[in-house]
Amino acid sequence: MVRYAVIATIIILALMIYSILDCSRTSESQIRSLPKWAWLVIIIFVPGIGSLAWIIAGRPKGNGRGRRKRKIVPPDDNPDFLKKL
């Protein structure tokens, strides 16, 4: 029984640290629902639920974090295509 409590505490602490770092590194204009300071207060004072709330409702919706959207170049502006002509 004690093991489960220790494991749960470690998981909640790790989630809280991740949420605090993620929230603090996100720009104010991208955060949804509440201001940045409010999210940080919620994450710190309500550790488990506050961290989950940040991940679900506060984080910015990304277009696949880390992926770059490939720019489509029309054939008349594409140098590789023009070389083939």
C-alpha cells in the first residue's frame, strides 16, 4: 500500500514539474482560458488536478509540435522544375 502512495506521489510531482515548466515557457498570447499567472497558481496549489487542467485546457493547440508545414512552391517558381525544361 505504501508503494502505491510513493509511486502516485512521484507521478504527480513529475507531472507538476512538467506543467510548471511548460506553462512558464509558453508565451502569454498562446495560453488558452486563463492568464499565465492564474495557471501557475492553479498548478502549484492544486497539484494533480491543476496539472491535468493545464494539459487539457491551458496549453496552446499546436499544429503537431515539432513538425514543419511544408511550403508548396508553384512550378513556375520552383528552380528544380525550371531546370528540367
